[in-house]
Amino acid sequence: MLLIDEVEMLRQVPILARIKPAKLKLLAFASDRMTYRQGQDLCRQGDVGDAVYVILSGTADIIVSSPAGEIKVADVGENAIVGEIAVLCDVSRTATVRATSALEVLRIKKEHFLELVNDFPQVAVEIMRMLAARLSHATAELTAARALNPPSTAQ
């Protein structure tokens, strides 16, 4: 795929849509295009957060480990960004991202992603909106689960 095609794909990602094409070209050039097979992990919970992934095509599940085993907490597809929490918060990966189909991604190294966020405050605002929406969704799911199975109170 040509660099210009990657730039066009990046422009489809909502948080990157307003970035100037010249900057997206540099980002695409500095990033690694990678492919994964169905069932293959992009990153695993607990790993070092060294990159962010932009899904160019395909789908993946977001999975967290629990005492009861793996729990699918979300699924993502084309134009989604994953791995940003570990990069932004400088923590280990909070979940595993597993391909549920053939998957093509652009792997953006941590330093390039942080530079992008620093250079373009609107990217930071869009990331905050995306994270707030995820938190709101998670809160609604937790509320619904607790309503069905209230925590017991110790006497």
C-alpha cells in the first residue's frame, strides 16, 4: 500500500480527521503496518505499553483477565484506536487485544503518538471524549449488572 493510501486511511479515524495531511504523512511513514491472523494477540494485558494501534481493517476483541477467566469487554473494528490507555497513562496494558478476523493495523510508537497529542490539542480532546464515552458505557453496564445481582452486605 502506498503512503498516500495510509494517510487517507488515517484521515478516516475520527480523532485524527482534523490533522493536516503533511503531519499524517509523517505519522504514517514513522509507523509500522502490521497484519494479524484471527486469534492472534496484538498486545496482552500486563505488557509494556510501547505503542498505539489504529485498526485499518478487520475486527478484534478487547479482553481482560479475571479470577473467573477471560472476559470480553468490547469489540473494535475499522478506524478504532487501541492501546492508548497504557501509552497515555504510562502503565502496563490494561487488556488483551485479540484479532477476531484477519486484521491490518498501523502500529504507532509511543513517542510518535505522544508527540502527535502534544502538537495537536484537538487530538487530546477527541481522546478524552472517546475515553469518557467508554467510561460511560462501562458504568452503565456495571449498573445493570449490579441491579441484576446486587452485592451482598456483610452483617
